[in-house]
Amino acid sequence: MDSLKVTPWEVSGELNEGAYKKLVEKFGVDIINDILLNRIKKAAHGKLHPFLYRGIFFAHRDLGAILDDYEKGKPFYLYTGRGPSGKMHLGHLLPFTFTKWLQDTFDVHLVIQITDDEKYLVKKSDKKEIEKMAEENVLDILSLGFDREKTHIIKDFDSAKSLYYYATDVAKHTTLSTVKAVFGITDSDNIGKAFFPSMQIVPSFIIPAITGKKIRCLIPYAIDQDPYFRVSRDVLPKLGYYKPSSIISKFLPALQGNTAKMSSSSPESAIFLDDDEKTVKRKLMKYAFSGGRDTLEEQRKYGANPDIDFSFNVYSFLESDQEKIEKVYGEYKSGSMLSGEMKAIAADKINGFLSDLRKNREAVKDYVQDYAFDPERLRL
């Protein structure tokens, strides 16, 4: 655990179950238990997303409050985001597939914040480069098919006036000592890095702020982003809003296993959305961590461990048919399926997924502006 580092700007170290357990204790979040899963399943018309029953989204803050409201017929809205630090890979996009499931299942508005300002303040990149990357990332995200009427893309530079107006309320009620303690900011950091959390907190109350309606916000995010929303839960009641609720995910491990997460700065650790079919197959065959045995004889005799196998896990994230997942799991675990076969199945599933995204991405270019944040579109 000593080598593990998890902050909003850096994740390194081994991401095993013990590490996640300690992060839960450190951040003070709650595990999603069977009671909550059953409530979600009931609210979702008897269906659970694979990320829930496989424990990818595994922790929460006040998820019960969202379900309480929904069961009473009260609406809520979703908020998630993306920092445009580079081109996107599967690890970036898969949480958005879960967010889309939430939007489709509960028929709710969604705010997606693109934090181009944060990347300028934190990374060594110029604004033009970041803005271009933000445009590309938005197309990648929208290629999943979010509801055009109920999805609102906030690019911070473009929406600065709306965000800043409310960010000053957050800033006024947040001390510098809090920001230093929560985010590890030091006297040598630029002052923008200290103010930025105020900007990222705004979408967690922007709909009730604009509409005047008392409505809760549910935020799906990976656990490294939790510091922002610990602060927001302290500040928002002071401003007269509900504390935001959270549903929190683990990371998609690197191809090489759980020693790290997929990273844009390490091309061989990730499968990128623009990787062609040959590249996907090559990466899986050469780099993907296998739960299989060392020899063919041992594999046939003892079977594999699908739970730690990169190819099986990515396949199970993308395959919507639970019966197919269970069939592949059983065959791989029993030894009747070999590691190379598992990788080939995963490659086909990934390449099909990426092919569909590329087609959708081209189509969405024609109406991407329809998703741009506009207060007048916030009809609940």
C-alpha cells in the first residue's frame, strides 16, 4: 500500500482488492451492499448493469437518498466528466457506458463537464492543444449515444461565465487550508490549482441553482476523483442545496494487470479508441495479463482464473448478454478454453465495439452543438 498513490491528478501502484479496501477506509465511502443492489434492480425494472453485479462500481455516498427520491417519483440528475489530457482509451470510456445506462434506465438529465481549464493549470500543455483534445474527447463520449434532449456538455472555457458565477459561492465557503489538506496543494502550486475545485463542484448543484427546483445529483466517478465531492458535500448544505450522492468505480487495469490503471502516457498499457483491429489483437496477444496456466497441459487440467484475466474482464464489460458471459467464464475456468482463444474472443468483442463507436462518432459531428450547455434547455 505504501507504493499506492491515488489523487485526482495521479494514480500509481498496485490496484488490488486490498488497495481498494484501504481506499474505502481512507476516503470514508460505503460499499454497495446487496440491499442497495436489490433496490437498484427493482428501480431499474429488474435489470442490473454488469458493472454493478461484478463490483466495478463498488462504493457510494448517499445512494440510498437517490433511490428514496426516485421511489417517491421525484427526479434526480447525473453529473460526470472528463479531463482532456489526451486521446481516450477503453478505461476512460467504459464508465461513460455505465452513465449512459443510468440515463436510459432512469430517464434523467445528465451534465458532462469537460475540464479543459484544469488540464491547462495542471499539465504542461498549451490551451490550443487542450481545446482541440477536448473537442475530440467530446465526440468520443457522445458516440455512445446519449440522449440529445437531456445531455448537457459543459466545456469550462466555453461555459466560464455560468460556472464562475456559482464557483464563487463555493470558493467563499471553502478555506485554503481545506483545499491544501484534501488535494495536497502546496505553496509552490499555482493559485489556479487551488481555485479549480470550486469549478468542478459547480455541476453538482447547477441544475437546482438555475431552475430553483430542489433536486438531488448523482455523480458516477472513479475513486481518484472523490476528494472533489468530499468538499462539495461539506459546502453545498451551506448554500442551501442537497449533498451530492456518488456511485464510485474501480479502475480498468492496464493490459499488464492490476499493477496500474490504463494510461494515455503508456501506449502499451491501454487499448485506445483509434486502435485498428490488428493493433487490438497484437496488444491482447502480447501484453494482456492472463489468468491462464503456464502450459497447455496445466490449462487443460486446472483451468484458468477468469477473475484476474484482462481479456475476460474487458469482454465481460462489453458483452451485454449475461448468459454468454457465464458460458465463456465456465469454459475458460474449466480448462476447455485456452488463453489464446479467450484473447481472440475479447479482440472480436472490442473491435466490434470500437467499429460501432467510429460510425457513431462520424454521425454525431453533424449535431454535436445540440449537446452544448444552455440554461434554457434544463427542463426537468
